[in-house]
Amino acid sequence: MSSVHLNSNEIKHLPPRFLSSRYLFELVLSFNKLQHIDPEAFAEVRTIMVLRLDNNLLKEIPLAVYNLDVAQSLIISMNFIDLISHPNISIVQSSPEKLIIAKNEIQSISRNYFSGLKSLEQIFIYLNKISYIEDGSFSGTSLTYLYIYGNLLQKVTSGMFKVNTGSLKYLYLFNNPIEDMDQGWLSYLAPNSSVYLECVNLNYIPSNIAEHTNANTIHYYLVNITHFLHLAPLQTVQRGSLSASLNGQILVDYNDVTLFDLCKHLLKHYGDVYKRQRTSC
């Protein structure tokens, strides 16, 4: 399969049937000025492995892209896309393995957006304006990695990160102003999962955040000092053995403390380091 590179050409519009190849490995249209793609632009193309539309001026996912079979990676970050114009349909018809739609204008996630995308394993939706995710939004996928940091989430609900296959293993949540968490909000993560979050805004942590998950299977990382603070594996936030380390040096090591207590301790004693180095996270 061949590749077509049309990046950095100030292209504003794609006409109907502008490609004649049935199969392409990669089509790169990055760093143009695309505002409109004709619905028939990819009518001659059956499958593309990788489609790159990042760094353009698109305000919605074009119909031509919706109908296209992108098998491996769809990269449409750094545009001006807000998915609210099509709340009742999936954002694409065929499921890629990786979807990168970061740095857009997305404000909420409907459970319809990823419905039926059974092959979808990675979603990069960081640095948008997401304040609400409907429960079950990722349930129909095969999601393993979810990058949703740098948004506006204030509450995490029990069904927000439910994936029916139980495959979600890496959850990147830091740089969200999360104030509240539901009981069991991490219950659907895969064994030996990793969660990256920060506790700067937390008002409440429930007594059990992973009630259906086997003990010693979730690793928590607090991104609120510098880089990643590693917490010992734990099942719930009930009292137990917790520790936080930085660059191999133990900052805190308690045998009888809650996660909330640990957050408060770290912010009190290492907050100056956090304020200086937060941008490095």
C-alpha cells in the first residue's frame, strides 16, 4: 500500500474523488488550512491505515471522514472540533484502533460517540474543554489507554470509565479540577492498572473506589508534586499502607493513613515544589 503526503500546503478544500487509490497505508493532510472536505472526497478509497488531519481549521468531523474505513489511526487533533452538532451518532462509522482528537473544542462526551467502535483501543482526548462524560460512553470499545487529562471534569461517576471488555488499563486524569468521586468509580479497570490523577481540588474521596477489583491490582500516581508520585498498590482508600516517592526517594511512608490524608500531607509539605514544577507534568 502506498502513502500520500500533502502536509504543509495551505490546502483549504478537498474536492470529490480527489484520490483514486483503493487502499492507502497513510494519507497525511496535516498543517494545512482545511475548512471543508467534500462528502465524496474519499469515495474511491476503501481502506486507509493512517489518516492525519491534525493542525487544520475543521469545526466538525467531516462526513467523508465519518464514512471512511480508517483501520489503524485517525489523528484529527489541533482543530476546532466540537462534537455537539451530532450528539446521537458515533463520531466515525468504522472503528480505528487509535483515535487522537486532542486539543479541540469538545465540551462533553455522549455514550453515542464511541458506540460500536469495538476495535478502538486508545483514545487521546486530552486538552479539550470536557466537563461531562455520560456513563457508559466507552463501554462498547476495547479501550486500553484513555488520555483525558487537561480538561474540566469536576466529578467522576461510577460508570464513567466502564468498558464492557474490562480492558481499560491506563487512565490519565490529571489536570482536571476533580472535586468529587463516586463509590466504585474504578471498579471496571483491568488488573494491574495505572491511574494518573491529582488531588489538589478534592473535597471528598469515597471509602471504596474499586469495590469489584481484586486487591493489589490498581496503581495510583499523584501528579501534584512533580512528574509522577507513585503510591503503593491498593484496593480502596480505607486505612492501610500508603507511600509516595519522588525520583526514588521516599517522601511519605505511612502504615495507617487514608489517601485523602496523604494528599493533604503532600500538598502541605511539598506544595512549593508542585507550584514551581507543575508545567513539567
